[in-house]
Amino acid sequence: MADSANPPNNSRPPRKPGPNRGSSGGSSQGRPRTDRPSNSSDRSRSDRPRSERPPGASDRSRSARPAEGSSRSYASRDSRDGSRSRTPQAGRTSGDRAYSDRRIEPRNERLWPDLPDSVTGDELDQDVFLGDLRGLTADNARWVARHLVMVGQNIDDNPELAWEHAQAAVRRAGRIAVVRETAGLAAYRAGHFARALTELRAARRMSGSEDNLPVMADCERGLGRPEKALEIAGSPAVARLTKAGRIEMRIVAAGARRDLDQIDAALVTLQCNELSEDDLEWGARLRYAYADTLEALGRTEEAATWFQKASLLDVEYGTDAEERLVALGGEVAPPAIGGFDDEVHFTDLEE
């Protein structure tokens, strides 16, 4: 259902050329060239034979004077049944207000998701609302901010709805990096990996940030291109990521190895000193990936140990480590963080 509170859209897409515009010389779509003189469209339309014309009259003497800048312009009009027709309109320019008002929205106007009255946009981080969106008009910035808030509220429980709100924000603020980044992450969570890559690449060009490289690599996996994911994981830009970003990239690279049936290589990829660190941000996912890979190799006893270690850090229950542990015959440990005094020796794990 369309948002009735939408502010007017001041951005208008460039006018598309109609048939026979420019110097292409092609005929109009569906219109044979035999309905007019074969040499030029502005030749005299008189049916009188040449001998009956006034002396000295040329073939072009009766041609209509073309509008300035173009011999003929075409405006697209939507009929009531949704079909489109093209009507020649001499002298109609893109500056004509009636024309520009009709072109504010795309050809097939999209109905954006509803914005609840309770969402005002003030819920958005003020650095984004007052900083990144400052180039927009006040009403447009408020409208975009409300859609961004809805993305955050729905991305976990209803990622498809979050993606629709993100597209609405991009429609009005597509040149702002944080908007494109939000859209990319929403598309990723909704499983639209190609669109996610498009949005995240655009955000990266605008901001110069490498933070979403792990997500982009995982999108390549989602598109069935694990080799591309490994290329991203091996790029020099990874060194500029934060520690959390590098861990996420390690997890994605291990998944790409498994996509290629390189399970031993995936285990080696995950073997790092951070496995023994009790970090709530990424520790549970790293340990879970390591346990899952051990189980894929048939090392179920070790896998159960690492599923248990993963569950200790999974305070938000972002994984099913406990269920996997029980399935392997292990016991769920009390909800506490840490408690591992022993160091991780990868040589022992490989034996």
C-alpha cells in the first residue's frame, strides 16, 4: 500500500528518446516505412504530380518547420488499461511542467510498504539522520529515515519486508552510501545475493569502506561462485578490516572451501589463535564453524567439544550449537563464559 505521506520527489529521470529521434535512421516500432516518402519524413505530402506544382518548387518546399533542437519529439502516455502509446508532440520539451509531473515516478509506479505513524525517523542514529541525510530536503530526509528505521526493525524477523523498505529508501536517496549499504545488507538477509552485491559495491565506491567485504564474499558463495569468494578473501583489502571483519572473512573462506569439497583446507582456514578467545561478537560463530567442519570430517568427539564451547559464547542464541551438541550425545554446559584453561594446540587436533 502506498505511503500517503510521501513527500514530492524532486528527482526526475532523464527523458528517454522516442522512436526516430536522433540520427539512428530506424523506423518506428511496428510502423512500416511505406506509409510516407522513402527519403525523408519532412518531404511534401502533396499528392499532385510534379508537373502541376508551381515552377521552382522543390520536394522540401512544403516541409513543416521542426521544433528547435529536434525534428519531432515523442511523449509516452499511459492509457487507462495500462498499455502505452506514443503520440507525436511537436515542441514538447522536458521542461514542460505537465510532462515533468507525469515523469516523477517510474513507468510502473511501485507501491512502497506502509510506514506506521509511530515511526518518526527520530529513532535513527542521529549521525545518520543529521549527517548522512543532510543533503536531502527536510521532508525527504524524514521519509528516508523512517524507511531505514523499518529496515532495522524487520531485518531479523521479516527480511523480505526489510528489503522492501530499503528499496524505498534507495529510490529517494540512492546517492548516499549508508542508504546503499543498508539496502545491500537487507538484500543479503533476504537472500537476494545479486542485488546485495550491487548495493554493497555501490556503497563501497561511495564511502571507500571495506567493512562489508565478508558479506560480499558470502554473496558470491550464495550465487554459486566460491572461487570468487576466495578471491575476495585473499585480496589485500582484507588486511584493512577490523579483527571482527577478518574473523568473519575467515569463516566465509572456510565455507567456500567446503563448497569446493576441500574440507581439510576449510579446517586449516579456521585454525587460529582466536578460537581460544572468549569474544561475544564473533567467538560463537568461529567455534561453531570449526565444530561443524570437524563433524564433516567424521571427528564427532572433537566436534561435540567445540559445539559446547560455541554454546558458552552464544548468549543471544544465534546458532543451534546446543542442539548440535545434544545430537552428538554431549551435555549442555551451564550458561557461563570462558572456563577453558587449556590452550588450543592445532597439532593435537590434527592427530
